[in-house]
Amino acid sequence: MNAFDYWSIAQGALATVLLSFASIVVGVPLGLGLALIRWARVPFLNRVVVAYVSLIRSCPAVTLTLLIFFALPQFGISLDPTPAAILALTISTSAFNCEIWRAALMNFPRDQYDAALAFAMPRSLRFRRIVMPQIWRASLPGIVNEMTLQIKSTPAVAVIGIVEITRAALRVGARTFDPVPPFVFALFIYGLIVFVLIKAQRVIERRQPVEVRA
Amino acid sequence: MSVRLIRREPGQSKQSIAATLLRTCAFALVATFSIGHASYAASVEEIKARGYLSVATEDDYNPFEFVDNGKNTGYDNELLALVRKKIGVDVKQQVMPWSGILPGVTTGKYDMALTAVLVTDERKKIFDFASPTCEAVTFYATKKGSSIKSLDDLVGKVVGAETGSAMLADLKLFDEQLKKKHGGNGLKQIVEYQSYPEAYQDLGLGRVDAVANTQISLNSLVKTRPDAFTVGQAIGKPTYIAWAVKKGNADVLKMVDSALLELRKSGEMYQLQQKWLGASYKDMPQSVN
Amino acid sequence: MTEHFLIIWQQRADVLSGLLDTLGLLAVAAAASLLLGALLTPALMSKRPAVARLATLYVDAMRCAPFLLFVYLIYFGLPTVGIRMSNWWAGAVALILYNTAYMAELLRGAWAGLPTPMIEAARAYGFHGFGMVRHIILPQVFTVALPMIGNQLVQIVKDSAFLTVIAVGELTHQMNGIQATYFIPFAAFVTAVLLYWAICLVIEGGSGLLSRFAEERRA
């Protein structure tokens, strides 16, 4: 493996991180929105969200990516590989995040919410001041866990030709006919990325302990 | 942590849950089937208004198109560089695995498949082809020193080819012929790969006994690894390789054909053929449709 | 659109073979990883630091590694050490090795959550060592961990789709072949998504049934 090979794998790692980051930035709030729809039991949308989450959580990332990239053009929505990959990853992570947020919402103490209602707080204020600050701390471990899982499923987008870390390693191996070293190097970089994320989660958890309920 | 589709409210019977579930499934199925598809082929005016022609190229098919040190290169890519100068519009190229290129053209995602597409009768029903870029025959290759010396030796062997390729179709036809000749015994298994580099790796490791590809690609493989592989015999009929557009897309075809035929007249195409393919094909017809 | 689905129906033999391959991989990987995971859990919780550290290293490595990368490593790496196996078995081995770590981890979580009074009572009655594990601990651990095992099975099904890159003929691979040959991407992949959904609904339904049965036994 020459220097250019290492560089191309590192570039692939960068692509991986950027794709994951983009999908997380959109997917986490989207998951919160879906969870709120279920929490509020909006009549028809509720069922739609249930079916959507159930479907997406059982769909492999590879199949979803292939579907979005190859099949959507039949409806006139033609996406370049990178937006298609981000869309697929975002859809996938939003479904999982919906469940995580929903668990935190379900465990939210009803009495605080009722007290806010008794004070005639408008809905948005109720959510912003009372509910949100507490559930985001409660669901943080789950969200970060899901982020690491997301990063690990990013290689799925290699099937539509995006040169992320796995495909970069594959190309190097195909050129040198010695496939193992590039993959070991890619694994090392990946381990580094995940390790950093897990460490960040520990730091955040230590700084923001979940409040003990009185 | 599982998500149940229907939550059972108190007082709701199992029958009404089943009815709701059935209704939802029926609705979903009807919705899927009733979606028509809006695909389009851009006309010349649209292309000129848009300012570019969108093409799709395979990412790793030696020697036609492959990536070398970060740059797209190979016969088709260098031909594209020459065509760009003559065609009058910009060309936006998307590099992707083979299995997405032809479906991408049929669904209107790309105007043209600028890659090594073998001209087959099946494909002529769905695609129109530009002026051919070279000739090809499907061969098979084995590891050097393999016991397979003739076509009949392939009986009971595992052969690999690329998903959705004409070489795969040729291989399947060849399998039928073998079965007819040897009383029902054909190939043991046909393995489909996403792209050829993986097939060659498996060939080197002995997971497949042979790989079917065009003779041009196999010759290029043997040139890089003469110690490891060797080319066998032809298992398909001679045909042409050309760039493909959706059937009826005559405008794009005219634009591209005029550029290609100019390159033929100036001799630049034959020079590129000599450089990348090791031979020049001067007797190709001007159109293969 | 309907004629696209008709083409898929005509190719149903291929689709069925892909579905059976996926289910076969699921069955083999689930059984083997559960078994090996159950054997690994005591090592994870062992009092001897060397054993525990080795086991934890293995589990952490699998949890850090993306599955696709791991598959390629097994697929390309094994032949270099002389083990030659077919694509299907290479994929199955990758699934097994990867999920053993996850199964061991979730079984360990369930084990650690067992009430200590129960274990002390068992010891008072003369259970110890392997007998205690077999009669007292493992049944409890499995019933508690059942929903999480169900989740992990869903994860195995989804990971099996990655094996298309090493040419294992599972469901996604077959559907990709069909769509590339007949140019019907939407119909092919929608069918694949719906089939995966059906498999996972069955897994979740099964695990729900089993855990209700376990609840009754416990109460």
C-alpha cells in the first residue's frame, strides 16, 4: 500500500463521517417529531407513523439505499448518489430515534405535565420549558448509542458507488491484489471514530446526570 | 422494545383488529400498484436548456473505465474527453456500479449509459445504441494451470459473471448448450458479482473455477497478472459495444453519433482503441440499431 | 407498474431461493450465536481478570467494527490463513462471530440483573457451579432477555443483506439481479422491503408470544 492508498482510505473515512453527521443532524429532530406525533395521538398520522417506524426498522440499510437510489427515478425524483445516501441514512435513523424519544416521552412524569396544564401554559411553552429539557437528558444514552449504530451502518451506501471508507479499502485491495491490509487500516480508523463517540457519550453523561425525581 | 402495529384498546375485539389490519394492508397494496411512473427522456431542446447531458459510467471495468489514483480513466473516459470537445453541451458524468446504469437509463435518470454496453437483441428492444465503440466476444478466463482446457471441461464447474451483464446472459445461454450436449449436465453454479474485481479475486482464491467477461477485459486482466490467469475460449457470439440511450431518444443519439463519427474519420478513435484495447476495429458499422 | 410485479412473479423461483437463503442464514447465525454467546457470558463475568479482559476485548472489538468491514475481512482474510470456504459459509461465519459478541453482552446484562436473594437461596439449597447455571440462572436469563434477543434477531436479518457484496444469493442480491436484468428497480426493491418487513413482523410476533408464555410461567 502506497501513501496514496492510505490517503484515499482516510478520504473515505471523511466521507463516512460527513454522511453520518448529515443524517444524524436531520434524523434526530425528525425522530423527535415522529415521537411527538405518536405521543399526541394525532388521529390518522399516528397509524402512519407506527407503520413507517415498523417498516423502516426492519429494512436493511443496503436495501433501503438501493431502493431510494435506483427506484425513485421512476417517479421523477432523480437524486445524485450523495443526497440519496443521506436520505436513506436519515430515514433509517429517524425511525430508530423515534422509538428512543418515545420511550423517554412515555416515562415522563404525568404530574409535571398536568401541573403545567393547570397553570394554563400554552402547548409550545409546555413542551419547550418542561418536557424537552428533561427528556433530552433521559434519552441521551440511547441517542448516542444509535449514533454509533448509524456510523456502523454507513458502509451500506457503498452499494451505490459512494467511495466511503469500505469502498475505498476495496478499491485499494483490488488494485494491489492484497486485500487484507487496507481493510485492517479501515477497521482501525473506524474503531477510532466509534471510540471517540463513546468517550464523548461518557463525558456528556458525567456532566449531565439524569435528575433524581423528587 | 417491539412496535406493535395495532394497539388493543379495552373493548376492541380481535375481529375488529384483524379488520383494521386487513384494511391497512389492502390500502397499501392498492396505493403501490396504482402509482404510475413518470420517467422522461430529455429532448435536445431540454438538454440545451439544461446545459448538460447526464451520463452514467461504470466505476471499475478494466480497460474501458476505471479509477486510477483518483482519476476516471480508461478507453470510454478518454473517448468521452474527445467527445466533450465536439458535442457542444457539457457532459455530467456519474460513476456507479454496473447494476444501476441500465436501469438508470430506462427510468430516465440518465440520458445515456456511457460505458461498455454489449449490443444484444434483448437490449435493442429497450435501448437505442450510439455508433459502436469497439467489438467484443464473451470469453472465459481461468487460473493459470487450471484443468479447464476446453469448453466441455466447464461441465460441473462454478463460473462467475457480473450481475445484469450481457456476459452473464451469454453464460446462461452457454449453460443451456452444455446441458443439451452433455445430457442435462451443465455448469455447477453461476455466481453473480457486483463488479468484476471481486470476481477476479474469487477466481484467484479458487472460489470460482472461471469468470466470463469480454475478451478485451480478460486480455487486460492477463496483461496485468500473466502469472495468475489465462484466457480460455469464446462462449458467446461476436457483437459490438456501444453507448446506450433509451429507445426513441433520437435527438441525443444524433448529437453523440455525429461526435463519434467525426472521431472515427479523424482516426482518433482508432488510436485510443490501439492504446487501451490492443487492437483497432476499423470495419465497424456506423449504426447498430 | 403491474407488469413489473408480474415479471417478479415470473421470477418467483429466484425470489424464493433468496428468501430461503436469508432465512437459512438467520437460522444458522441465530442458533450458533445464541449458543456461543451463552458460553461466552460466564467468561465475560469471570472473576479471573485475564479471562474477563480477553472476553471483553472481543465483545468491544465486535461492537466497534461495522459489519460490512468485518465481512470483507473474513472473506478476504480467511483464505490467506488457508481456510477456504464458500461465500455462503464465509457470510454465515461472519454473522456468527459478530452476533456472538452482541448476544453475550445482552445475556450478561440480563444475568447481572438477576436478584441476588434468589441466587443465595439456590446456593443454600446446594446448587452450585454448572448445575446452578443450568437449572436456575440460564432459564431466568433467557426469559428476561427474550425481547432483546428478538431485537438481535431482527438485526441479524438486516445484517444478512450486507452479504450481497460477497455474492451470497440472499434476498437483496437476488432482487438486485432481477432489477438489473429486467430494469424494474422499484418493483424489485419494494418487494424485497415488504418481504423483510414480513420476516421481522414474524420474529417480533414470535418473541412477543414467547415472552408472554415466559411471564405466565414466572407468575
